[in-house]
Amino acid sequence: MVIRKPHYYDSFRCAAGACPDSCCHQWEVQVDADTAERYRSLSGPLGDDLREVLRTEDGETFMTLREGKCPMWRSDGLCRIQAELGETALCRVCREFPRLRHDYGGFQELMLEMSCPEAAKWIFMDEVGWVETEIPGGSEAEYDREAMALLLASREEAMALLDGEALPEEALAKLLLLGVRAQNALDGGDAGEIRMEEARAAAEPGDIREVAGFFRELEILTPRWRALLDTAACRPLPPEVIPMARYLVRRYWLQAVSDLDLYGRVKFIALSALLVGSLAGDFRSNAQLWSKEIENDPENLDAILDGAYRSDALTDSKLLGLLLGK
């Protein structure tokens, strides 16, 4: 089995108490069943406190937040469970975050999630690409192999496109056109290339404030994100849009093998990069907050994929208009 991962994956280290936006803030941590049983069986003050803060709803167990933080978060920024019992005592979510693993049967892809500030530093300096290793094992692929081959090939095109364009707006527009072509191929239709002249002709004036308004209707975790959405304005996209888009292409492109909806994901990538680039302040910190608000909320992700086809604010023509300056 082939394992693919960013060159920096093994170099990542948690910033712990020095983290500017700890994963212990705002999120209700889901505790896997085995760990929850262990926590409830602990003796002493730690066991008493864990039994008090664990709650189970609809078969899932969570840590109840206190003042917007995990109750096991200490004032020095460290985790009380890890400090008293060691890292192996952490629940699965806390032990693995921000590491991601996408298992595609014959191969796996490992990544770091942008919502972690320390991981975001590595993501934005990534210019080397991925490394591959081969290990024994693996499972039989449970997907359409022809579809996966098409997705892998088109993802390579997408990465080359993003690396080759000087203007982020032009790169995102061409990414959308590639998404249309690849989706047509997935659907068994004409995979002919769409020219930029055709895209410009189809573009209509768009309003980035409408895009921000769509995101404002999603579930919002932090007041900072709500306030940041109010700053959305048409402005030249910074070069950091490209590494953000590369990260999103790597993370989401192949997931289309599950439902063959590639174009919805491509629109999600372009919309997200465009939105973050339109916000006031530092792009990298805004991207990290966007990830915290959107990528860690499955309902928000589903709403955006649905809105990519249904929302009047997110039509293809308006998105092209925003990117192509119409």
C-alpha cells in the first residue's frame, strides 16, 4: 500500500501552551466510546471531574464546554488529562488532531488540517509537494477504479495549474473550468476544454457581500468569524490564495469518488479561497479561522456543497464574474 503525505507531515509538533488558538477553545470534543468508558471508570479527582463534564446524546459522548473551553484545558494551555495520565490517555480526536487520514484502499493520504495554527504555518510554506512510501497491507478498493483514475489525473492537472498561474483570480477561474471538464468526463460526457473567452462571455456581475451573506447563514462558532464576514469587499487576491487552494485540492478532490460530485467540491474550493481573500486583515490567520468554522463542521460543509448548486449568490456566472472582474 502506498502512503502519501506532505514533506512536513512528520515535522509537525503541537505548539501546546504557546498556541494562539488552541483546539481546546470553542469545540465540543467528541470522545470515542472506549475512552469515555475509561474516563468514567477513573478514580480520584480527575475521574470525578470527567464524570461531571461528560455527556452523551444520540449515542455520542462529548466534553461539556466551560466558558467556551474544554473543561480539561488548563490555564497554562496544556491538557489536564495528558499532564496527569500521558498522551495515550487522550481520546481519539485529541490524539490525532490536526492529522488527517484519507483511506482509499490501495493507498492512503495523510494531511494536516489548516484549522490548527501550527499546521497552517507549514501549509502556507509548502512548495515541495508530497512524499510517498510503500508499506505492506492495504484493502480492496470499494470504488469505481475508472473514476478514481480520472480524479487522480485531473487533480494533477489542478495542482500544475495552481503552480503555474501568476494571478490568483485567473488560477481560480481556470480551476473552475477544469472542474467542469473533469465532471463531464466523470459523467461520461464530452470532456472538451472550455476556453477562457467562453468563461468571460458567461460571467455576470457578482457581489462578494452576497457570498459572505451565504456563509453568515451557516453555523458560526466564534464572534470573530461573524465580524470578519462583515468586512468582505472586492479586493485583489493575495498570493497566499494559491497555497490555500492547493491544500483544498489535495484534501477534497479525490473525495468525489464517493458520490461523483467533483464540481461541487471545486466550487467549494474556489468560493472559499475567494471569500477568505476578500476579508480584511491577515490572510493566513483568516484562512485558519475559516477552516475552524467550516472544515470542522460537517453540516456547514454539506450546506456549502448544496448551496454551490442552489444558492443564487453562488451561481457559476456570478463566481466567474467575481474572479474575472466583471
